[in-house]
Amino acid sequence: MTSNAILATEAPSAMSIRHPNPDAAAEFADDNAPHPSTDVLKDDRRWNAVIARNPVYDGQFVFGVSSTGIYCRPSCPARRPRRENVQFFLIPEQAERAGYRACLRCKPKSAIAHPQSDGVKQICRYIEQHLDEPITLDCLGKEFKQSPFHLQRRFKALLGITPREYADSCRLRLLKRNLQAGNNVTRAMYDAGYGSSSRLYERTASQLGMTPDKYRRGAIAAAIRYTCADSPLGRMIIAATERGVCAIHFASSDGELLEGLKREFPFAVRKLDNGGLQSWVGAVLQQMHGREGDLSLPLDIRATAFQRRVWTHLQSIPFGATQSYGEVAKAIGQPRASRAVARACATNRIAVAIPCHRVVRGDGGKGGYRWGTERKKALLEMEQRGL
């Protein structure tokens, strides 16, 4: 069984894919167009496509109508606007940055598939997964087989910021979440991918409007709902924020579970919820009893970029199978990081849904487990019996 709930937040360019007419793609391809096209010939062709409501060009551009503040696909059935009120954009994000809203009738975002936006989305995913490493234009250019100059130009044309600025925004967002969760400044700093405290204060004090420590002390953490239940491994607690499951722990008593939850989320407002979390309790128990199923729970993950790569890979390990720490390190592209993989497994807060119990020692030994090696052994045996 695999779970797919850890994946990073989708970029604004995420949308359903269609493969438009290749001739139309060639006609409207414009690598140098970060803003609405000023090429009169191309704009005339686009306008002709709009007048004809030609569906061939859906996915190649959208047009915004200044008199309504709406943008549409070329084939939109709505009444045609005046030409002087129309602007053309290659992708919906450009129209939205210009202040237009998507048409509810033709739903233009469902039609767009642009090679440049797909490429930028891949770059965003790469940056999000490597926040704890130096991310340079040369590095990105080699990874995506583009010149650093053209990569940055296209990235900024579509998102309005450079790859470095995007990485900084990701780190800042992660830092805020970690501080709001009650982590101390040093831990929040390193978990967000910052290399030193001086760099952290330099880059974040102005953005936060205060020092990280003041932000932490003044932050209001999200409320956490939780419920406790019996399991084959003893008492189990499942806790969740409004974003999803943030903790699945095991212990001998409810008191131990609640104390552990308090340590993990010291600033959170914890509230018992025996009813609303029962479907998730049932899904976890089903897997623990050795019945393979879909455990794609929504997860609220606070992690470093490295931890995310490890945990995402763990979710791909088949039900009933195991991998060594070294094999996981190789699978995520860092073959010398087996010890770091072990640490990432040890810091996992969400048992079973992120199946760190499926990672064992290279010599065949079970290895450690945050909730005890006996529980790890029991989980593996239950999965084996369920095959």
C-alpha cells in the first residue's frame, strides 16, 4: 500500500493537461513574452480565433476583458467584447496577476497546458525538495538542461520572481509554520533550510516585521483535534489540524499519549474529538491489521526538505516490503546519507501513514523505531500476514 498525501503544495500553474493542436502551438509560441503580447500580427491572429470561438486555440492563450475584469478561453460562448477592451495572455497566471478573474462559464484554467508553465512547475517542485541545499542557477541549469540565463528569464516571466526569490519565500513560509507550531528558533531555522542564525535574522526580520523569537512568542498556533483508540500496538492517538493529520503515536496509556502530544505541539490548543476522526482511525487500524488498502490521509507535515524527500519515498515502499537505510538514501539521490535517513525516520511524527517501520538495517536487523522495536516488528509481521 502506498500513500500520496505528503506531496508539496501545488504551484498556481497546476491544472488539467490537454495536448493542443501542434500547428496552433507553433503559431503562438513566444519564449520572450512575460507580459501580454505586443506583437500586432500575433494579437490579430488571437483576436480572429476569439471572434471565431475556435476551440483549436484553447490552451494556447487566454484573453482578458477590461470592462468586466474576466478572462476567458478563445472558445468561450459568452458575447464577444469590443477589441479595444481585450488583452491577451499566454497563461492564466499572467491574467490573474493583471487583476482578471477566471470566467465561471468557460473555465479557462482547465484548458491550459503550456510547455513553459509545466517546466517552471517542475523547477518549483525541485526547489521545494532541496531547500536545505544551496540552490544556484548553475545547479538548476544542469538539472533541467537549460542555460542559467534562459531558465531564470522564463521562470520570472511566468511567476514574476526569480528562482532564488521563490526558494526564499518557501523557506519563510516553512519557518512561520515551524514557529507557530512552537519549535524553538534554532530548530525552526534549520528545519526551514537556513544555514545560519545570522542569515536567518538578516533575511526574515524585515519580512516578519520582528525577530523570529518575537514572532514565535506572539504566534497563535492552530487548534489540534485528537482522539485515542485501542490498536494492536497498544493505545494510539491520532491528532489533526485543519490541514490534516499531524501526529499518529503509540503508547501504553492515554496519559503518555497526551503528554507526548503536548511536547510536540506546546502552543497548540488541543481538543478531544472522538467523532470527527473515526474514519481516519478506521483506515489506520485496517492497515495495522494486515489488510492492504488506500491510506491516502491528508497530512499536515512540518519537515525539512530532506525529511520530505525521505518520507515521500517511504510512502512508495510497497505494503509488506522493506528497504534498508542505504537503499532509501540511494533512492533519493544521496547514497552517502544513510545516517541522515535514519534520523529522518526517527523524527517521523505520523506512524503507519508515513511507514518508517518499513526501513530496516542493511544486515537484516530491524533497526530502531520511535515507538519501540517490538512495535516495529509487530507491524512488519502483520503486513506480511496480510499479503
